[in-house]
Amino acid sequence: MSEAGSGATLLEVRDLSVRFRTRDGVVQAVSNLSYTLRRGETLGIVGESGSGKSVSNLATMGLLNRSYTDITGEILFEGTDVLKLRQEQMRRIRGKDIAMIFQDPFASLHPMYRVGKQLAEAVLAHEDVSRDAAWNRAVELLEAVGIPNARARARDYPHQFSGGMRQRVMIAMALVHNPDVLIADEPTTALDVTVQAQILELIDRVKREFDCGVILITHDLGVVAETASHVLVMYAGRPMEYGPAQEIFTGAQHPYTWGLLESMPTVEKRLEILVPIEGSPPSLLHPPSGCPFHPRCKYRFEPCDGERPPLFRLPDGHLDACYLPPERKRELWTKRIGAELGVT
Ligand SMILES: Nc1ncnc2c1ncn2[C@@H]1O[C@H](COP(=O)(O)OP(=O)(O)OP(=O)(O)O)[C@@H](O)[C@H]1O
Ligand SMILES: [Mg+2]
């Protein structure tokens, strides 16, 4: 885990809420979300399907259709609120200063063009260089992301690459303009386990070599365990727990985070039984009252279905949205979750 808080602030999300107006009603996809990303850091955003991880980052990329989407709050990129930019200005930032890679690298590569050409075109989109120079840059980028024999491979088509190699190509594509922020949305979900580890290692290496900040989105806490400096746990569009990765992995506070830790495939060998969280996330058309996790929470008590819990700040600086008294959490962590994980 890297040292926290060392680099300059790149991205500051403040009280972000996103609502979709749909035929069935208003979907409250993201509510009151705040976080900060600094240069050199990796922020892991973790939560089950539908928790608002992608939507909040699509807002940062300016990729939500504003005609039926209401966005409130601020997303400051190097001090500028990207939510206030005109499309034209946003287009200049997107792909250049803030780049994103997705789960399915096939979806973002054109099947009919050589990989090198697609990279070269991406270079030419924002830079006034010759075609030869753009091609050479494409080859360099393929080398940088660990494609063996890059000069020859640049002439291949996407289908000639394996899944892991295609994801490397997508990372190269994201790095074309040396972005300040790299957002990786479930970059390893479609890959098998050994390849997953290589891609995560690559993302960590490019973060250092390209000196950017990384947002790593995943449903699996295990994925961010090795590389994240900070972790944000989301549920039903809300922040549940947020803080330095070290604090989360050695002293998680929220029962939802405990559930994610207990269902982490990477600790399977150490835990006797892998325990999935029972039940499923709520509808965002009709979210439950109080803490959105309370219907599934083993530790719920009187206040949980009443007022929504605020984010409580702990002495170590990390935030959590749970009413359980700190002593009770400490006790539960020490006796159960932390003990099972071997980190108390
Ligand atoms: N365009 C849209 N219109 C209406 N609802 C939407 C739209 N896009 C997303 N949603 C809803 O917003 C919620 C959050 O979705 P989001 O894609 O951010 O979840 P996620 O955490 O990325 O999940 P996953 O792990 O499955 O990718 C979901 O309930 C989703 O159905
Ligand atoms: Mg998603």
C-alpha cells in the first residue's frame, strides 16, 4: 500500500448526487458522495452490482446524458468543476486528462482496424504530429504495457490478441495522452485469475511511470487489497465507509464492508467458509428508509430504519455510516471478522 496523501489533489468529488428520470420514476443512482484522488494514489471504489460505482465515474467523464439525468454537487478536476463545462470543453479533457478503461476491451476496440492504427489515431486526435510519429508512439505504448514484439503486434487486429493482451491494449489507449487520472472500471472482471493479477500489477506500474492517479472500480475488495491507497465502499449509491486502505483492511467499521471482506475470494483459503452477503441490494426507485443496508444487516438495531446515518469520522480519519457504537464494532471486529482474516 502506498503512502497516503503525498501527491497534489487531482480530483475532488463533493456531495455528488445523480438521479435518472425514467418512465418508472426517479432512480436515485448516487447520493451525497464525496472523495478525493491525489496524484500517485489509487482509490479503490468497491460495492456490489448497482451500487453506483460506474455512474459516479461516468459523471466525472461527462458521459451521462444530461437530458434525463440530474446531477448535483461538484466534481473538481484540478480545481475546475467538470459538471459546469460545455460539451466541447469536456471533450478536450476526456481521454486526454481523464481516461477510462472498461471491463470489456472488445467493446471499445474496432474489430476492422489494426491495433497500432487505432492507437495512432488516438494520438492524432489530440496531437499535431506526423503519421509516422504517431505510429511510433503507438508501438512505444504497446511496449510500455508489456506487449511482446510490439512493433510486429501493432499490425495485428484485435481478435488476434488474447483477453489479457486486449486489456493491455486498452490501457495503452488510455495512456496515449499521459492522463492525470486513469479510471479503470472492473478492468479484470472478464479475465482469468492469473491474468487479472498481471493487469492489476500493470495498472500499478503505469500509475508510477506515468505519474497519474488511479480509480480502480471493482465488486471485489481482494482486487484493491494490494494496490489501493484509499478505499471507498458504496452501497445503493451511498458511501458506507471511506478511508486509507490500511485502516479499512485492518479495522473496517461498517457491517457491509465486513460482508465484502468475508466474501473476498482471495481469502478463501484462510476462511473456512466463504460467506456471501445474504439478500440483494435494494431498488433505487424505492430505497429503504434509514441505512440502505439495514434490511440485510445482521447487526441492525433500533435507529437503523429511522434516520439515515451520517458519515461518522473516526479518530484515524476514516469515515463510516453506521450507528453501531464504536466499542461494539471493535468487539465484533476483534472477535469475528478481523480474527477470521488474521489482521487483529
Ligand atoms: N441510464 C440509466 N437510467 C436509469 N438507471 C440507470 C442508468 N444507468 C444506471 N442506472 C442505475 O443506476 C444504478 C447504479 O448503476 P451503476 O452502473 O453505477 O452500478 P455499478 O455499481 O457500476 O454496478 P456494476 O458492478 O454492476 O457495474 C443501478 O441501479 C442502475 O440500474
Ligand atoms: Mg459498473
